[in-house]
Amino acid sequence: MPPPGARRVFVDTLRRVATAHSLEFCSLSRDWIVQISDPKSGRRCSVFGYTFDVNPAAAVEICKEKAATSLVLDQHNVPNIKHSVFLSPANEFTAEYIPRDGTWVQIQKLVSELGFPVVLKPLKGTGGLDVIKATCWREAEAAVQHIFSREYGLAVSPYKRIIDEYRCVCLDGEVALLYRKIRSSVVGDGSKSVGALLASSLNEANGDGKMMAGLAKAAASLSPEELAHIPSVGEAVALQWKHNLGQGASVSLEVRDDARRQLLTLAPKAAAAIGVRFCSVDIVEVEQEGLMIMEINGGVMMDSLMSQLGDEGSKLATRLYEA
């Protein structure tokens, strides 16, 4: 769940859209439920969280589950990072769907086939929360126990070396907004460690709280070995392996022409495979493999975009939500 301030930006944007078109606006449950109504036609649009009621209910549920999304995309020959589902044997609602030999043997078999590192994540989740990269069996087992203690199931996927990650906001078969997510990074000078370079970057932030918080959040998961690494001159080292905007990554509207052409085709194809009208499609460019769907979100969050891009971000979001 986003912080209250971020949610307020989203709700205020919807309120301005309603006012501009003489529509009735109502917010409930601390702004988590929003309804916008046309008094002339009687039409009403409901928003729960960040999910608008323009998508079929089953399609939204598919988007929520990483493994379900992967299965459907596979069925329609849409390239994606494969996610395999494993249910918790301790959950009373899922236990009957699990074979008597349990899930751990099957998880071990898949991880052995994929090789370390692997990524484990809740079946349902957002913002990169509880998404864990495991580099050994101890970390994999700890991740499984952690996620099963909180969720009814998890997904396992191979770890990919990602060059870039893009978000395509799709509406009725067209990409209405496209941007690139850039991870925070430091550039080597051949003598300083990553930790020392990070300290220099924090010092150069010159009291900019937002910049300092972004760098600190990005570097929070770095291991002692990664912090001690001394990159060569000019070598860029990402401070995080995730591209989530809420975890320190930043927005760029600059996208290479060749990538843009492919994204404008691939994202609507993925949305059509699931059956959603309005969604955001996260697409990654993987080393030696090309573009792949990471996930599809039935709820379209633009809080970080508006926060980072200021007035330009607010105008982009307003134009999209008006549509």
C-alpha cells in the first residue's frame, strides 16, 4: 500500500478530472474507494485501490497472480519470464491441492533445473514487497518459509540479467504512456568501493532529502561483498536489482526508437492475451534474450510518476485518467 501522501496525489487527480467534466465525486474508506458519476446519464465509474472497473473481474484476478499471468501469456505465445506456482501446505484452503510429498521437493527440483540465483515472490503482491533473490539453498528455504508465513502461495522464477525495464500503460489496445525505469547507480573510479562511492553520492546530494532517501532505499539490500567491490573506471554499478519506483528507481520518458517500436506491439498483445482494457505492462529487456513480459497490473498506479516528474507527471496522469 502506498504512503498516505502518495495516495492523496492520485485521489486529487481524479477529483480534478471529475470537476473539469462536471461529474460527481465521492471518496470512501479513507479514499481507498472512489466513485465518479455522471448525473446526466447515470453512469458511474468505481475505483477500488488502483483498480478501475473497466476490466473483466476474471482478467483482473489473473493479473494479480504472477504464475497465472505467466500461464496465460504462454498459452498465447507472448514472451514472458516464466513463473511457477507453489501453494502452502499449511494453509487450510490450499492444502488439499498439494500432493502428499509436499511442495519442498518440487521447489528443490525446479530450482536445481534453473540454477542459482532464483527469484521467489508472493503469488499476489505489488511494489516489489517480499520479492527475494536467493543465491543458495539456505536463502531459498528462508524465502519459502517467510512467504508461506504470510501468503497462501508463492511463485518461483529464474533470475534474469536485465538491461532495462519499461512500463507501458495500455488502454483499449493502444499504449497510452511509455516510460523507462532507471535503477540508482554509482560509477566507478578504479579505486573506491561501491560503499565509498555511495557515501560520496549521499554527500553530493547536499541535503536533498528525497535524493538521499532514494539512494538509501536502493542500497538497502546490498551485501557486504557487493559494498566492498571496487568497480573499474567508468563502470556503472546498480545499487539495486529491482526496478520498482517505490524502492529507489527513477522515471525516464526517453526510450530508444528500436525498443519503442517493439514495446508498442508487445504490450497491447500481452494485454489482449489476458483480456484487460486498462492496465500497465512491465516489460524487461534481458541480456541475450530480448524483450519479455515481467508482469501485468490490473491496477494502474502513477503516484511515483507524478511525484518524480512534477507538473509534467500530473499532466500525463490526468490525460490518461480522463480517457
